[in-house]
Amino acid sequence: MRNHALKFFSMLSLALALAFLVPVRAAAQDQDQYNGDNGDDPPSRVARLSHTDGSVSFNPAGTDDWVAAVINRPMTTGDKLWSDNGSRAELHIGSASLRIGGTTGFSFLNLTDNIAQVQLTEGTLRVRVKRLEQNETFEIDTPNLAFSVLRPGTYRVDVNEAGDSTVVSVIGGEGEVTGGGQAYSVHSGQTATFQGTDQLDADVQSYGNQDDFDQWCAERDHREDRSVSARYVSDDAIGYEDLDDYGGWRPVPDYGQVWFPHTTVVGWATYRYGHWVYIAPWGYTWVEDEPWGFAPFHYGRWVTVGGVWGWVPCAPRGVGVEYVRPVYAPALVAWVGGPHFAVGVAVGGASNVGWFPLGPREVYVPSYRVSRRYVTDVNVYNTRVINRTVVNNYYTTVVVNKQVNNVTYVNQRVNGAVTATSRTTFVSGRSVARDSVRVDQREIVRTQATYGGPAIPPTRQAVIGAGAPARSAPPARFVNRTVVARTAPPPAPVSFDRQQAAIRENGGRPLAVSQMRQIQTATPQNNARAAVRVAPRPQTVVPVQPRNTRVQTNQPNNQQNAQPNFNNRNVQQQNNRNIPQQDNRNVQQQQNNNVNRAPAATTAPPANNVPNTPANNANNNRQYNNRPPNARPTYNNNNVNPQLEQKQNQQLEQLRQRQDLERQKVEQRQVQQQQKLEQRSNANPQQQPRVEQQQQRVQQQQQRVQQQQQQQLQRMEQKHDTQQQQLERRQTQERVRTAPPPQQQSQPRNEKNDKNEKPPKQDRPH
């Protein structure tokens, strides 16, 4: 009997020990999710596909699928775009804009915190870089050269169909071309043409007239420059420039300036009208349908004011204060679980996923492996109403001590804030609004919210997203063409099939950056990109010479007869429709552009200070110390009256403020009307039969009221659009009336006739 008792107590002790150790081990693994080193942190920025015209196709990294490009899709290393004939696309990386023309192949070779390396296999790319930090690299790689941006400015690169000619236009700024064992500096106001692959043949002219594509890019740039939203939100918060046209700013106590979207959907809620995609290494990422829907869903926090949703942004750049670029997040939401919301684990056979937006001062905890420092940065610099103390306290309470029940989320108690959908919709990239699951607000309040995201392995459709199959696939030359790189890019992205298997082994959680590297290096062919040829860095940088005085440098035996023919410019431009027309530019304009010109990109001055003389410099480690972080390129537009433009911008801003105030009053009346109907629906809970009949009548009345309110919002939006169009027409007429007459080109004058020529009457002194 005694032996049986000892055996029983031994088994009981072992069971208790296991019961204690298993949760500890699980907690340790979960905590380890957020104790990675900085090498596991994903990039703090992505690119946003912000605009498309025509047929633009998209290929996500790790797949061979081409689908129609969807705006607001975040893009990162390995993603590709193809813009078909007559099409255009626009992307943003922080404050930098990239715009591609028709018949253009574009992809990201590398996109990190300090490297933006893009591949242009064919077509036209125009880039505007507002800032360039000291340790930042911005590189454009083409089939025959690598172009490095050295200063803030505007640049255009054209690659012909054959891939053996690249035209680099520096509209403002400074750049350097590497290829064919040579390096050339290209200055502001210059257009340099480079032909050949193994050996570059260079020519330079003054930057010519702008074509339709340049004018479209300039208009988009001007739209960004006059953005009112830049006063209230960081211009590194991608998508800030779209907020002016789709909402208004209002001061709110405790939060400062808050942006309120102008929607025409009654009961509109954030993180509902879009779909989920899977993007490594962040995992499930929200893609909003609204044209303005990027910055408010990846930065800042959401709050309801008077029953209307408003966005609390990240802080703008300040004068005399430390500024850190806001950190991108895939979706700033909290997740709900319970018997009706299976978040990663099917509870009671359920298969729904639910979420709601984080409010001000609430901490975002990623589902992907990161360092503790990353958790701090993605919260402190992503919004302006949270500090390190709040983040540290939350991290200790929730992540370390697992006391989730102590967390109260403000938006969890907002009626209609929680959005839920089926697991099938969640992992298939389908529209959430069309497949949303109705939730009971009383149940939501009692449901426990969780941090992190659902541990569900992605499907291929989750990676591809909501885009339909591409109407036009890119030609094989775009996919297979080799480009020249100055900076060695990382290995090619891991195929989705291998990622999916590894994610399943990881319990459905996103793979850490270190895990992705291990998979990349496990296969020898992944160690380097087959379609990238890294060019050796020459020790000498040569200014590009015009054809009539070109210096033959670094060319063996001075083989002039082996060089391509540049003399027939018309034939060349017919063969390459993407090369801009070469035209002489006004000398004064070129001098104005040269204000931004950097010193020579060599450590020693040219011999005898003779212009266009190559500098002999054996030091390969060149330093560029002429990059002020906040420097902005200057753009000259002689046809713009600054006073008139300022006046018209104020008129437009005042009109928008009046319209926003009108909308605010309408929204408040609509919310009050909806609240009265809700109160009637919840009245007399004891009398069940009468309550059901009353609820049916109230629901019918709610539907009628919603239709009326919807029509009211639509009519108001149409009225506001008409008002803005009328104002823009009046402003256009005013600009035409006040514009100076065009200057007539001076004709060549004969010196002998000039002596006898009398001044015109209007020039005589009175």
C-alpha cells in the first residue's frame, strides 16, 4: 500500500511539473518572438503603388504570377511591375517618388532602410529624391549601366527596346554612371546618352524640352509640394499627399490635428473596405480600397469623435527637434478571439477572424519576429500620442507577463468598429466588405482581444492579392534581361512554395529575416542573382564629353571606328521612342539649375582646373560630404506667379475648410439619428414578441434612413466637387489673364546694321 502511495505521489509530482513547465516553455517561445536581435527586424519602409493609368501588371516576389496591379499594394524587394504601351504608374518610397512610363519593366532589387536599388530593363523612369542621407544609396540599374543618385533632385532614365542604350537626364541634382569599366559624372541640366554594354560610348547635351510624361510628373510633383497635410503629418508617411483631396483636418482636444475622411458610405468603418495580402517578412498586410488608403492604415492611430472616424497621424518634421523616420507597419489593429472568432486556432469549429483599429496610446505588437527596440520604434515614431514609457509598460505586462486581460482597447467598445470575415476570405485576398460577418456588439465587449496576428499559413492567392489575371504579360526580355549593378543586391527572393512549407513548420507565424536568409543560402543558385552583373568600381570618374570634344578615356587602343554612330540623332530617336528630344536649353535656365551642382566627385581637383578634364584619382573610396539631409532641389518655373499661386492655394484651402465644416454638421445629425434608432431597437427587452416585431420595424426604418443618408452624402460630395471645379476654372482664367506675354526669340543681328538701327518709338525717352 505504501509503495502504491509513493508511486501515486511521484506521478502527481511529475504531472504538476509538466503542467508548470509546458506553459513556461510556451511563454518563453512566445516571448522569444520579440527578443530577436536587430538583424531580424524588417525594413522600416516599403514602396507604395499609388497610381496607375492603363494596363499595369504586377508580379509579387517569389512567384511567377502576373496580375493586374492594385493601388495601395505595398512593394518590397523582388516585386516587379510592367507598364504596357500607353500606360503609367507611380510609386512612393518615403518622400521620394518614382514614375514609370509606357512599355516599361521595373522591379526592386533591394529596398531597405538605407538602400533603394531598382531595376529598369526597358522604358522610362523618372525619379524625384527630396532628401538623401549621408549613408543612403539610391541606385537605378539598367542593362548597360548603373546610375547612382548623389544629391537630391529630379532624374529621368530611358532604356531602349534593345537594351543597349541608356539616356540619363539630370533635371536637377547630381549623379554618377558606372558601366563598361568606366564611371561618368552627370550634372544638373545635362542629358547623357550611353551606348554599348561591354564598353560605353558616351555623349552629352543640354537637357531638352519636356514631353507629355515629364509634364505629368511635374504636375504630380506640384500637387505634393502644395499639400496642406504636410503641415500635420510627416512627409515620410507614405501617402500623405492624397489626404487633401479626400478629407479635412480638424483640431481635437488631446490629439491635436486629426484627419477625417470624406466618405459616402453610411456607417463607414476603418479596416473594412479592402483585403488582406501576405507580404514577407511582415506577414498579413492590409490593402485598403480607398485611393487615399495607405498612410492612415500603416501609420498613426484611429479614434471616433462624435461618432465619426478620424485619423491621428505621426508627427511632421520639426525645427530644432530630433526627427526619426516613421516606421511602416502592415496593419495597426488588435485581434479578437473567442468561440465566434478563431484567431489562428479553430475554437468550437469556428473559422472566423476579427479585428479592430488601435486607438491613440495603444501599443502595436507585431506578429513577426523583431527586437524589443523595433517594438519601441514602430510605436513611438509611428504616432505622436505615445511614448517609450507606455510601450515599455505594455511590453512588460502583455508580452512578458501575459496579462492580456488587463488591457482595455478604446475602439473595441465603439459600435461597428470590429470587422470580421471568414477564414477563407482572409487567406484568399478577397474583399472583406463583401464577405463580412455580422457581429454582436454586446458580445464584442466581452471578447478578449489579443496582440499579434492570426497564425494561419498563407495560400498562394494571399500572396498574389486581389488583382485579376494580367491582361498583357510582359515580354520575355523584361523578365530575363541582365542589368548592371554598382551595389551587389541580396539573393533572389525565396519561392513561395518553400516559404509556405517553412511557415507551416513555424506554426503559421511569419518567418524571421534570419530564417529567410538561411533558406536563401541553402540552395547554391540562390546565392547570387543570375540577371545582375556587378560592375567593378573604376578609380577615376570622368565628366561626360560632348561629341565634338569627347575625350577617349579608359578605351583600349582608342578604337573610334568600333563605336556606335551618334551622328544621325533622328534615326536614333525613332529606334528608341523613350529617349527625350534633345534640344538646346536657355543658358540662364541651365545656370539656375547649376545652383544645386555638387563639387567634383573626386578627392583631387582636375589638372590645371581645366573644364572637362578627367581627374586622376587612385582612391576608390570616394566620400560625398555635400549631402545636407534636408536639402531640397530647386525647380524653376518662369510662368508661375508666386503671389498668385499663394493666393489661389489659400482660396482652395478655405473652400475645403468650409466644405469640411458642412460635412461635419451633416455627419453629426446623421449619427444622432442613428443613435435614436438604436435606442428604440433596444427598448422593452422583457416583452419578447413585441420586441421582435418592433426590431423588425426598426430595422426596416434603419434601412430607409441609411439610404436617405447615403443619398445625402453623395449629393453633398457632388456639390463639393462642382464647387472645386468652378474655383479651379476661375483660377485658371486668372492665371491666363495675369501671365506675362511670351518672349519672342531674338533674331541674329548684323553688327553693321545694328549701328544704323534706331530704337523703337516706345523705347524713346519722354
